[in-house]
Amino acid sequence: MKTKWWRSLGWQMVIATALGISVGLAIPGVAIHFEILGDAFLNLIRMAIVPLILPLIVLAIVHLGSLRSVGRLAGKSIVYFEVVTTIIIVFGVLLGNLTNVSGPKPTGIDIGEVTQKTAEGLSVEQFVHTMIPENIVSAMSQGDLLALVIFGVVFGIAMIQLGERVQGVTKVLDQLSQIMFGFVRLAIRLSPVGVFGFLGYNVAKYGTDTLMSLGHFVLVAFIGMLFVAVVLFGVIAMIFRVNYLDLLRSFSDILFLGFVTRSSEALLPMTLERLGKYGVDSRIASFVMPMGYSFNADGTSLYQGLALLFVAHTYGIDLSIGQQITMMLLLMLLTKGIAGVPSSSLVVLMSAATVLGLPAEGVALLFSVDFIVDAGRTVVTMIGNCLATVIVAKSEGQFRRPGLPDKTTEAVTA
């Protein structure tokens, strides 16, 4: 018996999209309160992040079986992340120069919200505390993925050293991960409600005036992100013999959710499950994907250079080649390992602008359209991390598609 079309999650999301936009335009006074629906959906997913991702990271380390395997996998991942994000940063700067992207000079803008979020700046000390927090429970409660990865890796290495004495713990962690995947499957059924809430709220709050005033920047940003997603990632996939169109089709629904919710971290659990079904060994996916969210922020890497040049051009500031090289080197450092820092993209932008002597008011101007640009950044980052995970899995001989998943993948995704 065929399922009624309106019971399909895909169709429900299409209907939710149309209703959210329509209600936001027609009755913005009501739709402005729909944010609670989107937040409730995201919070439901976020509840599963720590109890799912932590056991998966630990199990990935334990199943790798040796410190040499862990080191090799980490080395491959970090080298790939660094090369790709550097290429994207350089492209973002070139794009900003070629298009001379700029906007109206801000007058009377209140930069209090921006300066409040960036008052502490971004320092080496802050990065170290983010990576190795004093209290892991506190870090987990804040959804700090970098701290979670570090803790999970060390925990897994300790389990490798203890060997058979901790087999019971391995079994418990495996069962916990299966339960949490079931939790996510139940939560994802509410995704149409979340999509409706987010779109209704965003349309009601921002309308089209703000977007039109900075339309040049938004257009250039999306052209750049489209180039990265289609051309750059397509070339990388071709080099490593990955069927890129098949990859995009397989993750299209998750990417749509990422665009609407603007939260790639919240969608990490379902992305990991989908990677397993796609043919990536669960050990590789559970290790590479969370690390990618800290070190492979492709969307943010493109945005930062473009945004800094926007500020410079808006105020008529001519950055020399030397200053632009300094800017790129600075972004190569600042965009790594900041996933756990609140308002990380804004913190990086303000920190780099301060070093280069650019006005904070320009950053505040961009903040007004960040909601729409962030949707594109999220999708680019998600695609980049999925592609990176598949490539690393292929290099380890742990990717099989088409075909049945291996026993490890089956155990985690069942």
C-alpha cells in the first residue's frame, strides 16, 4: 500500500516552507512569535549531541585499535582541512577585490551588541581553554564540540591501553549510541514544525528592506559560496574520485534543514547516521566529522575575507597587498578551532578588523544581514565536511558504495 504523499517528510517540509514564508509576510505581528517553534526543534536535537557524539568518538578510537592509526587519521584530516580552508580564504579575498564589494556607509548604527559579544576578543588563552576546559561537564553543557573531541580521543586512548578490562564499557557506549540515534529519528519527525517556525520568524523580523540595502554584499557572498560548493568541491571530488552529484542528492534534505535552521552542529547526529548509510565506516565518520566542525569551517573561511574587504571598501580604505596577506594569515589561524566560542564568526571578524584597523561600525552593518548569509555559510560548511569525511574514508579503504555497510556501521546506524 502506497503512503499518502502528504505523509512524506519531504512534502511536509515543502508545505512548511511555503506556509512559513506566507504567514511571515501576511501577519508578521503573529509570525514574530514563531521563533519558539524553531528553537524547540533545535533544542530537541541539541539534547542528543553530547550523549551521541561522545560515545561515537570514543568507539571510533577504540575500534581503530592503536595510537598509530589514530595519529594517521588525525594527520590526514588536519592536512586536508588546512589546505582546503586556505584555498577558500584566498578565493574569498580575491572575490572581494574583483567585485569591489561595498555598502552604504553606516550612520548612527548602535554597535553595542557587536562590541558586547567581542569585548573579550579572541586570544590564545581563550582558544586553549576552549580546547582543554577546566570542567568537561560545563563544556559539554555548552555544546563545545572541540572539547568533546579532545576528551573523547583521550578517553578512547585510555580504553585502548586497558584492553579487555573495559569491554563492558565498549558495549554500553555502543548501546547508548544506538538509543540516541533512535532519539534523533523521533525528533526529526518534527522538522516541518521547526522549518515553519524559523521561516515565519525570519520573514516577519527582517522583511526585505534590510536585505535590499546590502543586496550587493549578499549577492556576492552567495555567488562565492555557490562557486565553492559547485566548482571547488566538484573539482576536489573529481580528484579523489567521489561521485559528487550522488553525495549532494544523498544529503539534500539535511542540507535544506541546515539552510533553514542555520545550525550545522545541531544536525551533526543525523549527518553521521546518513554518512553510515552512504557507505562511510562509522569509525571514520565519528572521528573526522566532529573534528571538521572545529577545523574545517569552509563557509566561514570564505565569508571572513569577503566581509573584511567589504568593510574596507565601504569606508574607502585601501588595503595594501601586504595587509591583505597579513589578513589571510590571520584568518588561517583565527578560523581554526573556534566552534565552541560563542558568536565565533563575529568574534573572528571583529578581532581581524581590530588588527587591521578597520571600523567596528562596518562589522555592525554586516551583522544586520548575517541571518541570511549564515544560511549559505552553514550549507557550504556541511557539504565540505561531508566531502572531507568521504575522502578520508576512501584513503583509509573504509568507504563502500554501493553495497551493504560493514558490521561497525550497521551496529551504529541500525
